[in-house]
Amino acid sequence: MTFANPGYFLLILPVVGYIVWYLLRNDRSEPDMQVSTTSMYASLPPSPLTWLRHLPFVLRVAGLVLLIVVLARPQSTHSWQRSEVEGIDIMMAVDISTSMLAEDLKPNRLEAAKQVAADFINGRPNDNIGLTIFAGQSFTQSPLTTDHAVLLNIFNNVSCDMVQKGTIMDGTAIGDGIANAVTRLKDSKAKSKVIILLTDGSNNRGVISPLTAAEIAKTFGIRVYTIGVGTNGTAPYPFQTYAGTTIYQNVPVEIDENTLQQIAQTADGQYYRATSNSKLKEVYEEIDKLEKAKLNVKDFSRKNEEFVPFALAAALCILLELLLRLTILRRIP
């Protein structure tokens, strides 16, 4: 057990002084009633209350000590533990440009990708997984982590709203998305490092070309798997009218498959065309075959406050002391 505020234990010193004062006072105390002789009481057996006369004081001291323990905030003991697990390091780079709202995959491309990716994350508990998003610009939403509950919560909140509201520029910066993911993986000690890039368009934004980013990934021993999301031909896209209603218009599906194939080839990965959720899962089945590396994982638990039993015991001691002083151990005067 540990204590959040151990300094409060210094209050024990006044309590010790109080105990010393009580003992000295008890030895020097004068009788309240003086008699010429006590011989008439010599044959009387001692009363049981005689042995209990110091009990209220003991209860008071115990109550004070317990209150000091409460102030020191006792907490359950949890120590950091290191363990080794088998896994790989994966950065998922997801396109959130407005074209990902097309509904050739249901409910739309982005939500379909999120659902399949969530199943993948749940199925790989020992992997370090992170998340990068990109449209006209690229951002890291989550660094590499084995806390998949937090990662999934972040992933569920990914949407195209940032682009629609103008927070980030619309477009498709594939090179920047790869480069951002590379910065999170380049210092990793894992034997297998992977980027899963998911997009539905062609590179038209950013400051780093996709092939340059792929060369950088290869330099750091990072495999890049590219996924082109969208059916062949055209796809229904929702448009909002001024009246607030939604209308659909078929728009052409324009995926730069040639560039995505070159990225995968350069970085020792593979290109997939995902026209359905089932096709998307093939990417994750391939990743399962990758060599796994040992990762050092730090596990910890939150500390729990343990003051309640001490507070209840202190209250009980003080209450019992008051009851004894006011009833069977009452002193007159």
C-alpha cells in the first residue's frame, strides 16, 4: 500500500505528545475526594470498570491516528511491469477527403473502412498500432499503442467533418500521409513495420510525392500496403440541397492504381483494390502472415483510493469513546 500524502504522518508527533501528557497526568493526579483511611475498601474486589477506565483515551488516540491515515490517502499498490509479447508495428493511414462519403460501399467508403479496420485491430491484441489521417494535409491521430480500446475510440470518431468544415484542406495528399506514418515507425525496433494506406483517389495535394515517400519507407525497412477503395465506373455521391434534403449523383471513380501499385512495389508491399468489405479483409489476412517481433510492453493499473475503511474505523472509535464517556465510564465530577 502506498500513500499519496505521506507528509500528514508528521501529525503523529503531537499525538505521541498527547499520550505522554496523559501518562504523566495520570501518575500525578490528585483524588477528587479525600478520606482519612482506605482500609475499609481493602477487602472489596476491584470493579471491572476499573480496568476499562483508560479505554476512552485509547479509542480517542486510535481515532486520531486513523484520521491521520485518511489524510495521507492510502492507495492500493500497483507497480509497473514489463512483459514481452509477439507483435508487429502497424500505422494505418486513412484518407478522409470528402470523396470518401461516396456510397458504393455501405454505408459509405469511410465507414466501411472503419468497420473492417476495427475488426482487424480487435484481432491483433499484441500489435503496436497507430493511426494517421490525411486529406489535403496529414495528421497523426494516434501514435503507436497497444491500448487498443483508446485507439478504437479515436478511430470511431474519425470522419470527413474536418474537411467539410474547412478545418483542413480537401484533396488527397498520399505522399504526406505515407511520410507522416513513416515518422512514427522509423525508430521502431520491431522486425516487421507496416503501413496500411487506404485511399479512393489520386495524389493531388501535399509537399512530398507518393513515390518519394515510398522510397523513404523502404529505407527504414517499412512495408507499405496500399488499398484503393471504390467500385469500378461510377459511384453514388450525396449532395446537400439548399432545402436541406440529400440528393445523389453518380460521380466517376478515379483511383490512381498505377501510383498505388508503384508505392507497394517500391516498399515491398502489395496493392489491393477493395470493391467490397470482404476484399478489404484480404489485406489484413496478408499482414497476419508477416514475421512477428518481440515488443516490450509496459502494463499498469490505476491506483485505487483505500481510505474508506480507515475513515469508518476512525468514526467508530470516536463514537464509541463518546458513548463510554457519557454512559458506563462517566466520571463525577
